[in-house]
Amino acid sequence: MSNQLPVVIIGAGPVGLAAAAHLVEYDLPFVILEKGESVGSNILEWGHVQLFSPWEYNTNQAATKLLAETEWQHPDKNKLPTGQELVNEYLKPLSQLQVVQENTRYNSQVVAVTKDGADKLKSDNRGERAFVVHYKIKSKLEKVSASAIIDASGTWQNPNPPYADGVWLDASISDSVHTNIPAVQQQQEVFKDKHTVVIGSGHSAMNTLLNLAELKKDYPLTKISWVLRRESPVSAFGGEEQDQLAARGALGSSVHKLVDQGVVDVFALFNVEAIDYDGSNYTLSSKAGRIISSVDEIVVNTGARPDFSFLREVRYVIDPIVESTPALAPLIDPNLHSCGTVRPHGEGELRHPEKNFYVAGVKSYGRAPTFLLSTGYEQVRSIVASIAGDAESAKQVKLKLPETGVCKTDIVTAKQRSCCGC
């Protein structure tokens, strides 16, 4: 590789490692800074969950090209991996390649990204100045200079709150409030014969509901309540049989069936105003004065949001609603549509005022809820091409995602579904 400053990639998840693989293709140096102890550390926190996208959509072409030079074999493209399998069968072998391994620093938490000798306000020769990434490793502050930054740190460590106004109110929160997708079967003592409230309308919430319903088969006193801000759960079910990802459609259909059978009690249009804890049970109150009482456990599956705190000295711009780049926001804003297909986008839509600074992967989507790995892989392919000076390749963005079979603007009733193709 060349002797120029490396591209610093923040995060050793699927998108961060894909960025590294594309940099190898262009013979550009890189350094990966990973907060966790191992590759895919965020994914391992939900390792028990099965993805609804098959292996076909979960590997990156540049990465598999590198792996093909070893004894690695691509998993069955039609199989649905769990998070653990995604790490073990793909990310770990990729991270163990010499070119990746020798350029990855684990237990490295980024605390600031700056321009060399210039704060955010200073414009003099800014474009010629290197980036400087400050990070902590085992409580020691280190730094590395960089020619470009690809922030693929994700959003998993920054969950949204249960409250409708979007603010965390910690006074009433205890260990019985879960912000992950709990491994219910491994935590039976926590949930069996208890009243659990699941807050959220996305795929994480539906996975939790299905896991609790399985537990209820063995422990019938288990009570499940589902809190949604939406007017009806119908939109949460998605396209069901019309979804081009069969497992994603089946997820919605399975929860739909649980609701119809009365296994799950639905509290729609329930905007959580307060959560009160009396030392043994919770009471949830909505802004409209509705109450859910005698609650033992609360699972908050309301999505996540990006953390920009370590980017304060970088010139970036975000949409005030979605918190993605302004160019990307209209394509993914859930207020406008909820299609599984997003128009192709790459370096151009992800560009910030700071030259060669990019946010990629799920963090690039800001607060928008729907993201597939294929999207992130195409993002970093385009970004790396631009960094390498390959403008033509950077512009040739191609992205084909399986549609959900339903858009928010299409939903009228459960029987009136169509895909808008937006």
C-alpha cells in the first residue's frame, strides 16, 4: 500500500469492514477503530436474532473477493443467518485476513475528530489539513492522522427512549427496562408468567413479541402488551405475503396472527407520557390519560439515533428531521414513505461540507428505521471510489433492494395493500 495517510474507518461492523475491502482494491491504506473487543461487537448483542434477509444480501462483493483467496466458502445464499452466524461465518474470517487484522485497533473509542491545527471555525487551508482522530484505548488517549474519515459506527449504542417526546427520563428506569431484543428463551426467569410491555412498531419489537409468545406457550400466565404510537398495528405488519423478502413478510404475518388470536394486547395511539415505578411494578401513562398497570418488564424497541458528539469539530450537515444528510433525507423519511426500496444513492448524497468526511451504514440513515446491509455496502463502494479519485465509478451507483410490498401512504385497511414502488 502507499505511504500516504490512511483512511480512518470508525467501526468494525459489516459496513466498516466492507469499506476496508474496497480500500484494499484501490491499494489505499486504512485504519479501523473499533470500540468493542472484537469485530461485530454490536451485532453480538443481538446474536440470537435471525435476520430476515438471506446471505445473498449480507455479504459485500469486495470482501468476498478477498475471502475467496482463502479457504473460506460463501454460506448458502438462500439461508437466513442469525447475528451470531453473520459474525462467525463472515465478519470474523474477514477480520482475520492479514491486511485487515494488522490495521484494526480494538477497544478504541473515538472521542473526537478534528482537522490538524484547526477547529471548526477556522477555514485557512482547511482542505489541505489532515484529519486527526483522537481515541481512547485502555484509558490512554491516542491519536491517528487521516486523509479521510468513514464513520460506520452505527446507532446500536444510542437507543431511542420509550417516551413520545423523544427524551430519556431516567428517574423511573430500572434494570427491568430493556433497550435490546432480549433473548427470552435464555432469560425465562425474567419474563415467564410476567406482564411485559413491548414499546415500538418495527422489526425489533415484532421479534420480541414473537419470542414472548413462544414463552407464553409454556408459561400461560405470561401477559404481553404491545404499545404503538400508530393509529393501528396494520402498518407495522408490512406487506406480509407481498414482501419480496419472505422472512420479513412472515414476521409481520406472524405478529398479525398473534394479535388476531388475542395473544398480544394492542395499545395503539398510546404516546407514553410517564413511567412510574412503585418498587415492584410499573404503570405506563399516555398523553391522553390512558393507563397500563401492573407491568413487570418493559422492552423498549423504539429504534436508535446517531451520536454526533465526537464530530463537533467537523463540518457536517444533517437534515433537521431525519438526521441524515439533507440529500438523503427525502429518500428515507418515514413521514413520507416506508418502502423497502430506496433509490440508489452513494457518495453524492452522503457528501458533507468537510471534504473526504462521510457517515455510512445505518448511522447515515439518522433516525430513519429501515436499513439493509446491501445499502451500506453500495454506499461505501461509492465513497471509497470517490476518495480514490475514481469519480466515474463513484457516480455509477446501483442498488436493488427487495420491496416490502407496502408503503405508508398506501395503507388504508388490512385488505387494501399495494406497493408504491417509491
